[in-house]
Amino acid sequence: MSLIYLIGIGPGAPEYLTMQAVETLRKVDVFFILEKEGRGKEALAEARLRILDTYCTPGSYRIVTAPSPPRAPAGDDYRGVVADWHARKNQLFAGLISEHLAPGQIGGVLAWGDPALYDSSIAIFRSIQQGILPDLRFEVIPGITSAQLLAARHRITLNTVGEDVLITTARRMEEGSCAGHSTAVVMLDSNAAFRRIPPEDFDIYWGSHLGSADEVLMSGALAEVGDAIAATVAREKRRLGWIFDIYLLRRKKKKGQGAALDPPGGSGPLDPIL
């Protein structure tokens, strides 16, 4: 019986790994890495190799790499597209494990941030275990998320006193998921979707490539800094070929109004975005 560890590696810099993650890395015989294509993606591979070089003894492990299956454009069937993408990853990982991981050996998969937050690793390995390799075991090692690091960098809390916080995606934000919440942390944007909400009522705390040498931070009233942040998003994408950004939106409290991300006069989203 083989064991796979899904290891949260945080934003990608070695100093953001937990001690549990470091100890787990040193147990692994084979690391499985799916490499994305496209300009700038080599930086993702380099970050993972830097982590292994920092904490693991040279020669104590092997690395097995394969091209990551591309995901088709979502269109109107986002869930169907993702299901197909996961199914192809299931088959790929199962094949790599069967070929390269001997019985009794330990495998490792490095997951950005935390495997439980907007990462497909847990769902993929549960499917592999249930449908392809029933004897495979996997365990999850949590990691520091970009949401936590964003708050630390800006020296803020994710929630305000007595209020909640929603963690969502730009796609879900556009569908109105933030209505009724006082604070929203928005992930997986990269296209400055905050430009399409009424800016006057919000503060924004934004960051890209957190924890790396390319880190950029900006914050302020959305009406005042939104255009500058959007320009920075475009600039960083041109410079690096890709961008990992995240931001927190917080409604300003006004006299006679609550803090929730609701329209001033009723329920439901402020507009098609938020």
C-alpha cells in the first residue's frame, strides 16, 4: 500500500512552510509535479524546486513531472468543464503513481497555499482512491493561504468585529455571491474585476505574488486606487506572463447603514458583479 501526502506549501517561498510540512517533505520518496505551459510558468516550477532544495537532502527523493492537462474555456458549462479537467488529471496522476511509486513508498504533491482552499488536489485524489487505485492512501498537510498572508502584509484582520468574511472567486463575485457579507476576499481574478463594482463605498487591500520577490501591495479607497491597481495588474501580467493576485473588499460603514455588501435599499447584489 502506498501513501501520498498532499502538502500545502503556502504562497511558494520556503519561509512560509509550516514545520509539519517541512517534516513531511523529508519523508517523501517521490514528488509528483504537473507543469503548466505558457510564458512565466517556469517560475512556478522553480519555486517548488527551491523549497525542496531548502528542506530535503539531495539524492533522498525523486521528482516525476508531466505536462498538466489544459482546461478548456469554461463558457456556459463551468462545472462540466472542471469535471472533465479533473477526470483527465485523475487518470494522469493514477498512471504516474502506478508507474513510479513502488508499494510501501511515499509520494508527495505540492499544493499552493492550502489544499483545502480552491485547490483540486483533495477532490482528485479522493476520486483516484475511490475509482482507480483503491489501496492508495492520502493525507493532507495544511498550509498558509494567500488570504492569511494578504491580511498580515496589510496589517488588517479578515473580519471586522461581529461580522463575517466571505472567501470567493472573481467568477462567483460576478454572479453576486458577495451580497449580504461585510467583507469579501476575492481569489482567482487576474483581470481586475473590482473595476466593475461601484467604487465609492469600498476599501480594497490588494496584493500580487505574495511572499515572492515580485510581491506588490496596494490599498486604499477603491474609488481612489482602483485604476492604479488595475494598471498594475496589466503591467505585472505583461512583465511576468501571468499573475497570482488576491484582494479584500470591505464596505465602508455609513451612518444609518450596516456594513454588509448589500445595496443600500434592499437585498441582493449591488450590481451584476457584487
